[in-house]
Amino acid sequence: RTLEIDMAPTLVASRIALHLAGRRSPEAALLSPVQTYSSRFGAAGSSPEGAAAPAVWQSQSRGPGLKGIDPTLVISRVVMMILIGFASSTAANAQSVALAGMLGSKALLVVDGSTPKTVAAGETHQGVKVISTNGDQAIIEQSGKRITLRVGDAPVAMGSGEGGAKGNRIVLVAGSGGHFMTAGQVNGKAAQFMVDTGATSIAMSYLDAERTGINFKGGQPIQLSTANGVTQGFRVKLASVRIGDVEVYDVDAVVTPQAMPFMLLGNSFLTRFKMTQENDQMTLVKRY
């Protein structure tokens, strides 16, 4: 029989237990599942224990019997190896992907919060392949899984059935002019940020606020000084701000009528992180 490595652990244990209970000899009961598991993972296995254990059990099975080996121990070791392999595969494959925009017929992809990349149909970026584009939509594929992305939608997790794990670390690299730019999301909508340690809070234009669904006119009216004089803005609370797989909640922001090419990532977001900078790399580690 074939032991499927993507079964639930309890199902794996139950099926191996049936092998043990339903055959006359313990040798026959152990040899089939162990050999099947070994062939599925390869000779090296996913861990030193995973590689060595099948050989030891098989060599002992050639003797008169498997006296002294507890069948429950065999079951637990096989299940443990399966879990290790599954966890490693999930961690390696899970990616956050968003469609930041369209450039002609090319998709502007944001993978794991990195700088947007234009990708044409048939091309692959960081393991994500664009199958086709149409208007403000793109069909992408990773590891045989296809989904449709739309401009402005929240990022999706590729390669993870649970939506991906939440992280606590952001690494940014300075672009031209020494500015730290990054793609992200505000209230689940795509956004482009520039880090500004001199800004008290996140700042955005009326247009960006409308695009991300923020009812800024229901916020607190404030007076803002601009190059064109004093104007009225609004102080609001953002439900969530996300960069890559790091997300924080209830973040203060200011909405201004002045047009802006990007949102300013100010201290209402930055002070929640421990910030370190070395040459052209900035690292933010979440504190709370």
C-alpha cells in the first residue's frame, strides 16, 4: 500500500496501526510502511533520523523477530518524520503575493512585500508565474496552484493552506536617492510606502484614503501647514497596516488634500519596531 505523506497525522497513525494489528508477523507489518515512506522521501530523508531509521528497522526485520521494539514507538517515529517534512515544505513554499497594478499587459507583482516587479505572461518572478493578464486582473501559478489576482485586493498566501504565518521582521533596502521604499497594504488594500522617521504618523492623500476605503471625513479635523498655506486634513485610525507577512493594528494616520506619489510610513508605525540600519539596509523587528 502507499502511505500518503499529506495525510493528517492521526490518519497516518491509524493506518499504520491497522497494518500492525492485521498481519501475522511484526516484520511484515513494519516493512511495508517504512519502505514506502523511505521511497517517497528519498534516501537522504528530511532529517538524519529520517534517513537512518528505515535501514535499521529493515535490517532487524530479517532476523527471527522484532523482539524488544515497541510498535507504538515505530508509529510515533514515522509520524514525527512526516510532520518534520511537511513543516519544512510549508515554511519553504508559503509566499505572500499581491497585484499592485498593471503596466500595459504586464502584471506588477509584489511578492513577500518586496519592490513591485513587472512580469509578463509566461514569465516567473520569485517562483510565481504569470499565466495571463486581462484588464486589472492576472492569473498566477505557483507549485501547480492557480488563482486570480485583482489590483488593490489584499495579498494572498501561495503554497500555504492556512494563509501563511505572521512574521515579526521587515528588511528594507534603500533605493535610488537613499530612500527606503516598500509595498504594503492598508486595510487590506495595496499601498506604496516611503519610510519617513521625521513624520509623526502615517500620512496619505485624499485619493489614497478613498482608494483604500477610509472614511477620512468622519475622522478628527486638523489644520495642516503646507507650502501653499494652511489647509484642513483629518486624523484617522487605520485598522491594519501590513508589510510582507508583518501586520500591525490600530495605527494613527493623517489624511491630507495634497497629492502624494506614495504614503509616508511614519512613527505611528515605526515605533512599534526595533529599528537598526547598516549601510543601505534597514531592519525592523516587531516589539508589540
